[in-house]
Amino acid sequence: MAQLRIDAVQRDFQAWRSSTSKRSKIPEDLWGKALQLLERYPINEVSRKLGVSGSQLYARRKQQATKTNALPTKNPVNFMELNIPSMTALYDAHGSGNRLEIKRFDGLVLAMQQLSESVLLQIFNQFMRGI
């Protein structure tokens, strides 16, 4: 399926507005297109271009996520406890600047740097298992 472009959806909204009364509800197919845009564009840009409030978009996205049991794009921060070695083994003594950044399928991101390779691997394994 081809990705929607914001200018095309903007034209769809303009066409709908020009053919309806001011108090009409936005059709579900237009809401669907607006929500698809949020996968590629920031909510403030979509809101501005389509002439809908950001709070309406956010509420629709949350409603859609609830229906599909998916997580919304902007999730509250959740913390995961990791079992890591003592502080003496934590840092890379050679200062090689190892950096690890991982994004899980559910959108959770883990970023670390200047840790020893063995510690990075241990944390990576725990993070991916969701422990």
C-alpha cells in the first residue's frame, strides 16, 4: 500500500469541507487517512495542514490503538529493571566509546554508551526478552 502524502490528504479535507455544512462530522475515511499520516509526520504538522485540532487527532489515535490493542505512538515512560554487574565492571576502561541504541517492536527505546561490551550484551539480552 502506497504511503499517503500530507498534501493529498489536505486536498481531500478541503474537498470535503467545500461540499458539506460547517457542523458535519469528519467522515471516518478522512480520519483514517489523518491517522495514517501520523506514522510519517508530527502531530502538529498534520493538525495544522488538515485543519483539525491536535487534541482531536490524539484522541482518535488513542481510540484506534485501544480498538486494535496496539500501543499509541507516544507512550508514557515505563521503566524496566535490569540486573547488571557491580559498578566496577560497568564502564569500559579503555574508553572506546561503545554505544548501543535499540528500538523494540513495541516502540520502547534503550540507549547506552561507554559501557563494556559484556555489560552491553547482558543488558541487550535482558531488554529484548522484556525482563
